Amino acid sequence: MTPDPEDLCDPDDPRLEPYTRMRERDLVGRAGRFIVEGEVTLRLLLGRRSRFRAESILIAPERWPSLVADVAACPEPPPVYCASKAVMSAVTGFPIHRGVLAIGLRGAEPAATAFVPPPPAPALVVGLAGLTNHDNVGAAFRNAAAFGADAVILDGESCDPLYRKSIRVSAGAALIQPFARLPAGQDWLRLADALDLQPLAFSPGATESLDALTVPARALLILGTEGPGLDSATLAQARPLRIPMAAGFDSLNVATAAGIALFTIARGQGRLGPT
């Protein structure tokens, strides 16, 4: 049964408290909540592929008709609040143009092993090491979803994929792409060994080229932050690879590198649709 939207006119209404001062809360966190913006991303949150659920939805009245069916399809439809864009802007602290917001609930944090198929099945896992830029994390998630990665694993230094900007840059992929955190005290090589994955570490200084790689059936693609890159211990124990580039230049944005590497491995594992 579809809930009837509740019209709210007062920016101080207590039901709107989770939406207040959105930019400030981006910096300090939301205690188990996250913000979703836009109609396309909201549909992903409400859909069956997302492991998360919506706590509430805040929309401009004119956006409700196009979302009725999506809300009605939820097993437990969340409350829907309607407010003018002026009220929404007063609540959030900045101009709201799309007129679609929602509060998502994180739920329990899954184990890093939860989403990886057991051997001998093929597996493709992305490891993000020290990525502190929300744009890069969001773009890496978009690539992971596009090329059918089984999971993304982030270390403790990498930023939150459910940060508002990360979700937006990922085009909502952060809501449907399985991900987990690297357990405290475990490094990438131990994770790869525990899951029977071949660790592939990407570095412009590697001697082996990606285009000459015999694609392994079970792969962990480890990507480090731009500049420092991966630590020497990881590079020494993993299989370092470079992406061939034009002479005189050896630098790619990490999300671009992720896309090229994922395409190559996914194609080699037969994960891509017909050409």
C-alpha cells in the first residue's frame, strides 16, 4: 500500500531533522544514516538490488507522481514528506533544485568475504587502498558496477562510498554495488590468500603490462591513491601491472585506471554482455 504524502510547511518540523544542515553533517557523519539525492538514485535505493532501505523521503510536490510506483513497490514503504523547494532549501542549508531527497539507513556492516564467490567460481574484486577523494571513490564504484565486479573492498583510509558526493558521482552505483571494509589488522595479501584471489597491484613503475596479462579466473585488483600509490610491501608481494601509455607520460586518474583494468579483466572472465 502506498503511503499518502504528508505536506510539511515548517522548516523546523521535527520530522525534517535528519535533513538539516546537510553540508555540515557531511563532515561529521550521520550516525547510521546517509543522504540520497535525485530521482534516479532514489529509485536505486528503493529497488531490490540495494541492501539499504529508506527511512524517509522528502520531495517537492510535483515530483511525487513519477515516484508513486517505486515507493509502492517497496516491501515496507517509507514515509513520504512533501515540501516546497523553498522549505527544502531552508532545511538543508543550500538551494535544492532537483526536489528529491531521501534518508538511507546503513544497517549492519557486512564482512569483507560476504560477497566473494567461493572457489573455483570466477571472482573479480576491487581493492581501494587509501583513496581519500570522494570523486575517485564514486567513479571507481561506477566502474565496478559497469563491469560486473563481485565486490569492492575499501581499507580504513579510504573515504565513505555513502558520502553524499560519492553516491552522486557513482550515479547511484554505491547503493547497489556490494562493498565492505578490509578488516582491521588484515592486509591485502592476506585477504587475497584467504579468498584464493590473485592480487594484481597497479603501478606505473611495474614492468609487466596489462595488455599482456593472461587473465586469472579469480582476481583482486588493488588500486592506490594518486601520487604515493601503493606501498612497497604490497607491490613486492602482489603481481604489479602497468597500463601502457604514450611515451613520455605515465599518469592516469585512479578511477580511469580502474575502468581500464576492470574492462580488461571482466572481458577476460567473460563477464561482459554481447558486443
